[in-house]
Amino acid sequence: MFNTYDVIVVGAGHAGCEAAAAAANLGSHTLLVTMSLQNIAQMSCNPAMGGIAKGQIIREIDALGGYSGIVSDKTAIQFKMLNKSKGPAMWSPRVQSDRMRFSEEWRLMLERTQNLDFYQEMVSGLIINNGKAEGIRTSLGIEIKAKTVVLTNGTFLNGLIHIGDKQFGGGRAGESAAYGITEDLVKVGFESGRMKTGTPPRVDGRSLDYSKMNEEQGDVRPDKFSYSDETKPLIHQRSCHMTYTSLDVHDILRDGFGRSPMFNGRIKSLGPRYCPSIEDKINRFADKERHQLFIEPEGWNTCEVYVNGFSTSLPEDIQFKALRSVAGFENVKFFRPGYAIEYDYFPPTQLKHTLETKLVEGLYFAGQINGTTGYEEAASQGMMAGINAALKVQEKEPMILKRNEAYIGVLIDDLITKGTDEPYRMFTSRAEYRTLLRQDNADARLTPKAFEIGLASEKRMRRMEKKFAASDAMVSFFKETSIAVAETNPILEAKGSAPISQSDKMFKVFSRPQIDLEDFLKFSKVAAYVEENDLDREILEQAEIQVKYSGYIEKERSNADKLTRLEDLKIPMDFDYNIIKSMSIEAKQKLSKIRPVTISQASRISGVSPSDISVLLVYMGR
């Protein structure tokens, strides 16, 4: 029935879809197995992609040749660039998505991908022989052989859904849990754990009174995620809305705390700290009289609405009563109540930087199975696992992104070096080189790497080169061209910036924090240069960033170069840390367990001190 595949991907969520696309596009014969082909890339939680740091990840996936950015653009109903009031290192794109169209577009793109087959059934076990993954076993007892296997099981492994006092097996509302894989992995020596997450109720938008809420519109000049010309920015957008809880709402919710499994301790596993349930918010921030609720439409034409900020596992009657006390929700009708879900994960310190497991060769983990939360985090891991599974089959060098090269590199390094005991979410603060890792330059950072392995097209590569050549040329123009006092001072004075006493180079004047892109374009020489070279806004914004943040960028690049030198100091995989007598016991235990590949990675392990690293360097003859 089946041939032996190069790569089998188990699960068709955001991680699985990117893994399957990457492996297939690299020429590997790939099989994507899922319990439901109707729910590919399902948005199980909020109908949105991107956000703080997450938007940078989607840009990076796109720059590498992944599909998430293209699908997000094609199915967006609203676009916002978050944090525009801050520096460009903090700018983060985000879209509201049409949830049904998102899933449909993902399936259509995958069906158009060569080398990719599909199969619908539950995977109930793994074929592992002599420490090597050799395929999967389905619930019908069918064995499908493969050279590598990528597990992207999301919240389905022994999933248990909680609504108040009720609980039942499930991986998502209306879908069954997956059984058997955890048991197979534990049998061969993997350590597993339990995590939890929650989701808000979905309601009927026709029953809401939006006149009592604040309208939240998209950007006046919307951008897009993908660097390709396959997608275009939105012309029309749908608004979201914002309303608030109140003390009355809080009192109603408190009455149900004893029946909330996420709150009363019946669920022992840890949930996401940065996306707390409404119960947790009321308890932790007892001094707050209200909390924001973002009302997000689920698509262009559907009346289904997502109540962002009201994640809960409270009994459905309490949820309903409390929401009816929220302004604009007085007559609300439920589509379905919110719920909590508990599921199995595997501490990611059991992985290599390639996302291949240390215990079983050819077996890769990506997404929530690694203890992360979020579509974007999952998709990026899926892509890297798919890439590395394909490269392994082809006996090529793996692709490993460093911390100074991508948010994806930070994410994976954090997971395998530090581990996580609560759902991991990416933030800009986790990236020490965030001035280098901006959303606007992901293509410059990563498209050459993807092009080198055959994942990014030559068209993508040449477009990127043309864009940065044009922005570099414009920066050079600013450095070489002077501007007159008479034209400059009125603009400077209008922006509250000190006037100049003699003509000066554009670069120096434009470096001032008060001067922005719109001010550049008021200068006749700049306007003429832009028109003559037919420069688009993307190039202009890139040039502005290079001018205004050149000092910060150079300083961070210098620091990153120092880090790279430590990354080049490799530690043998069989190094015996126990022979180093002057190293702390904790450091020996942590280093022996995690098995860092480089001195730099070793230095980031919790419990390993600078003195431990110094001793290690001496022992290695450094």
C-alpha cells in the first residue's frame, strides 16, 4: 500500500504543515498523516497570526521559503504593525485572519506541493529499532516505513478537555485525543510531562451591541508578511472591537472559582504565564477594576466571534452569566464555551539543535510537543525539523540558525539549552540581538541560507538582493549629498530640532531622532532621487532604518561577532565532565544531561557559572 518515505510528518497543525512543505520542497518523498484532513492548519485559538516577536518569526519563515506568511496575507482581514511608536527592532506585524479561509488555503497550497502525499488516520505508535526511527503504526494496524519521522502532535497526545466539573478526552473541541505515541516514547527512555492551556468562548456576533465598544481599525497603510510578490497588501479591512470586564463580572466569576479546574488545582500541570485565564487575571490583579477584552471576528463573512482575554475553564453557566454582564454582551449567544486542555509534552532538553532527538536517530519533535505555545513558534519549529529531516536523508549538513541570526535560532536554543516547565512563548526581550533581528530584514538574514539549500527560489534571492542594493545606494547618496541651510532649517524647526548653521551631509541631519521618512521626502534632492530610481516604500523604510540606527546596529553586530567566536569552540559529544574536579556538581550534572555542542551554548545553561566555563576552557586546552 505504501512505499518507504523519506520523511513522515505526524500531525497537520501549523508545525506539521510547515514541516511537510519544507521536506517536500527540498525534494524528499514526504507523507503528512493527520486524524482529519478537514482541519489542516486549524486555528485552535485566536484567529490571528503574528504580534510581538511572533510577527518577526512569520517573516523569518517566509524568508526561508515557508508558507505561513503567504497564507496569512491571502487570508487576512486586518493588518497592524504593532509598536510603531518604538524603534524598528520592536516593530511587529500582525494580521487578523479568516479562520476558515486560512485552513483552506493551507490545504490547497500543500496539495499543489510536489513530493507530498496525505493520509488520514490516527497514528498510534512508532517503529523504533536499534535506536533509530523507522516509521509509524496507525490505529488500523498499518505500518508505514520512513527514513525519518517528525512528530508535531500539538495538544492531542492523551489530551483531556476540562469545562468546570466536566472532563473528557479530546485534542481540540469536537476532535478526539491521540493515544499510544507517548507510551512508545516513554518505553524507549524519553521523559514526558503534562501542560495545560485554555481558550475563550466563541460567540454569535449578531447578538453583540458594538455601539457600546471601542472600534479597533487596521493600519491606514497596511503592509503584508510575505516578501514575495505573490501577495498584495489589504485594500479593505474588518474592524475588531474592545470592551472591558467590570467588578460585577469579577464577582460572578469568583463564585465559580471552586469549580474551575485551571484555578482550583485539579489540573496539576502548568499553563502559559503570559496568556492567563480570566480567573488567574482576577486573582493575580485583584486591585484592577476591569480587564480588556478584544472582540475578534473569525472571518470576512462568518458571524462567529473570538473573545480574546476571556480564556477560561469555568463551568459554562458561569461563563455565560459573566459575559452577559460585559458592556455590549448583554444579549450574547454562545457558539461554544471556553475550555482548558491538558496534554503530554516532552522536555526539549532531549533534543539537538536540529530538533532531532538525542535518544532516537531520525526522530524529530516540533511545536507543542516541545512545550511551546503559539502558532508561530510551532510553525518555525516545524519548518526547521522538516528541513533537517530532509537534509539528513540526503546526507547533507544540517541547517542550524544561531541566536544572532534569527528569532527562530533564539527559540530553539532556549528550548534545548534551558528547557521549559511552562508553555514557552517568544518575546523580543528573549533576543539579545533584536536590533539585528528586525522584521524588515529577515529576508536579508535568511533567504541566502534558504537559497543555498534549494528552498528559496532564485527569484526570491534576486528580489532580495535588488531591494538591499537599492537601500544601500540610497544610504550612500545620503552620505555623499549635502543639503542647504535654507531648505533644512524650516523642517528642523517645525520638528523641534536645532537648526544648522551651514550646509551639512544628509546622513548627519537625517540621523536625528526627530526626523522621519516623511521629512526626508520633503527635501527636493531626495524627492528627485526617489522618483528617478522608482523606489518603493519598502526600500525607503529600509534606508531610513540604516541611517537612524546605524550606530546601534554596528555595536550589536560587533557583540554578535564575539559570540560567534565562542560558537566556534566545539565540545566533543562524548566529553566526560565528571573528570573535571574543580567544576561544580550542578554544572557537571547539567552539562552531562544537555550535552551542549559549543562553549557558547554551555555558558547559557542555567546552573553553569562563568567559573565553570573557565575551567572547561582550560581542560579543553583553550
